[in-house]
Amino acid sequence: MGMIQRTLLLCCLSLLVFGCGQLSQTKTIKLAHGLDINHSVHKAMLKMGEDLKEISGGKLQLEIYPNQQLGSERENLELLQIGSLDMTKVSVGVLENFAPKLKVFGLPFMFRDREHSFKVLDGPIGKELLNEGTKFWLKGLAYYDAGSRSFYTKDKPIETPEDLKGLKIRVMESITAMEMIRSLGGSPTPISWGELYTSLQQGVVDGAENNPPSFYLSRHYEVCKYYSLDEHTVLPDVLVVGTPFWERLSEQEQQWVQEAANRSVPYQRKLWAEAEAEALEEVQKNGVKIIHPDKTLFADKVQNIYDAYKADPKMAELIKNIQDTK
């Protein structure tokens, strides 16, 4: 389905929902995302929908379209911008194309550990960055845990950066991700998530990088039998609303939506931790070899990216504030 058809479909849905809403006094919020219905983020969204209905006394309800039904992450963001879709979930790596300061999260080995990342995301730095895309009609509501991203490959394990030399590695449409792969010696190849399984099968790319649940639920382990846990980046998912939709809500309705989103975050993080452990166990059962490389070898190779980013005084200050967060 092309962008025009999706937009027409959403316009029809909006008219239908608006007509029903006039009778029931219920506003329906349309949320689309690209993940499987078994993913912790989708389950957290279901909880958000239940909480939103309860908090608003039935005045607001969530309608969820999973599995890229309404397009890729980037396409969903574009639908938000023109007001044809209300809410979506995207990786911060995709959102950085619309909110440049968010590139900081894509810096490899930016966070000391998971606890450090949560302190940054839940604190003043994270909250300020959620509003970074408002001039592009995109507002962040909350961060979902997406773990750490690591390399998985078809034909050879990645034990040192040298093993990436000459390999075509799928990345998101993220400038930072592409710079990272180049610094490590690989060849970055942006491909949409929905096309990646076939691209791996057909040898369009030699590997990819993602977190354990995504590696497992996508069934990429059927093609890639090496998973190297270098954990190079911690890229959270971001729950995003379009400002055209947000500005149509009353202040009270905005508070209800924000509260429901906030409630879903700890629930999703709990599910994520469980899903991560299960994913690593299951891929190993299916013949995947887990490698634990020396992370410092990879970290040393990407220092040039930090040097380039620190040339911008605002980015240098942001990096320092993140690193100083205790």
C-alpha cells in the first residue's frame, strides 16, 4: 500500500471515527507501529489503551494498528506531521532525522549501563529532548526500553572490529548509525525493517544490528547464526504524537494521554527484560552462536565520531551532561 492509499484510508477512518464520536462523545486516537503483536511495546500500548479509557472515563480510546499496517516508521512520522495519524512508536535513530539533537543517543557506547540510560531518559535531559521535534510537528511523550543493539551475521562471527571489514551491514536511516559502521570498517546499508529478512536471505546484506527480542521475533536467527553482543548502542523507542493532533486536544485530554503513556513505561520495561532473556535462550536453541567480544576494541574505533560531534558546542555540552549523569 502506497503513501497516498494509506492517507486516504486514514482519512476515511477519521471520518468514520468522528461520526461515531459525535454520538458517543468518545474520541478515538489512532496509533500505528511496525512491531509484532507479541512485542513488549505493543503489549505496553494495549495497557496504555486500557489506562487511557479508565483515566478519561471512556472519553478517549486508543485504536492500534501494528505490523506496519499503515507504513514504515518514517512513513508513520510523515502521516503524523500532516495530521492523518495521531500517534506512533519509532526508534530514536529514525527520529533523529526530524530532531537532530537526538543523534546523541546513537553515539556508540554513550551509556555506561542500562541504569545510566534510564537516569538520563527519565531525568531533565530526556524530558527536554522529547520536545526537540516540535518544530517539525512531532512531540515525544515517553521512552520505551529497546535494550542494546549488537551485530548478527550470516557467514562469520564478529569478534573484533576487523571482522566487519567489507561486510554490508543493514542499518536504520540514521546518519549516526552509518557513521558508526564506517568507523568500524563495515559498509552501512539502510534497508527498511520489513524488507530485511528477504535481504539477508538473498545476500543483499551480510548482517544487521539490533536488540535480542527484535532479532528473535523477526526470525532473523533463521538466516543469521552468529550474534555478537558488543552492545554498541542503547537506542530507546519513542512514543510520538503529531502536534496537529496534540493541539486539537484540550489541556485535560493532553494530561490524560500523558498519564496513560507514563504508566505504560515501567510495565514495558519489565516485559522487555523478560523478553530479552527469553530471546537469547530461544535463538541459542535454534543454533545461534552467542559471542561476547571485548567491547573496548569497538569503543576505541569510534572515538572519531565523538570528536566530530564535539565540534558543535551545544552537542558537546549535551554529551558532557549525559556522561556526568550519576
